[in-house]
Amino acid sequence: MKIAYLLVALVMVMAGAVTTASAADTFTGVITDTMCGAKPHSAMSKGKTDAECAKMCVKGPHEYALLQGTEVVKLSDQKAAAKFPAQKVKVTGTYDEKSKTIKVTSIEPDND
């Protein structure tokens, strides 16, 4: 009988963990890179477009990120971000405070 109660309690805890998991949020901003961040790309690579600069920066140790105002947040899905360098986008996902990264579910152009 105790085992049955333990199993029920375990199932309830697991169900609670699933229902309390963070729902996906939508983040709006511009795809940039962790090197240039909020700085103008033109200051970093003269003669190149913002998109060309971001693509060049991520070939090194830097990653695609989302620029929201002055805040730069890393993105977990680099392949999806690579489709939108220097473009305004909507990113759906959850923000992981520990890694300071948006765990990306999807990225789409923001045509608003």
C-alpha cells in the first residue's frame, strides 16, 4: 500500500513539474552577434553591410544573438539565427537565466 502512495506522489510531482515548466515567450529584436552586440557593425567592419559583418563575426569564436534595445542575449539555435543576420525578428523560446541564453523554439521575420 505504501508503494502505491509513493507512486501516486511521484506521478503528482512529475505532473507538477511538467505544468510548471516555463511557457514559451516571444522576444523581438535584431539578429546580431556576440562580438558587435549593440555596437554599429559599420564601426567593426568598414565597407561591409550589417549582415555581412554578423556572418563574419560568427565564423570566429562569437555566436548569433538577439539585440533587444541595448541588451544582447545569446541564442541556442545558431542555424535558425543564421537565416536572419541583421534582420528584425520574433524569437519564440524560453530564457535561461543561468546561461543567459534564449532556448529557441522558432525564429521568424518581424514584419510589424
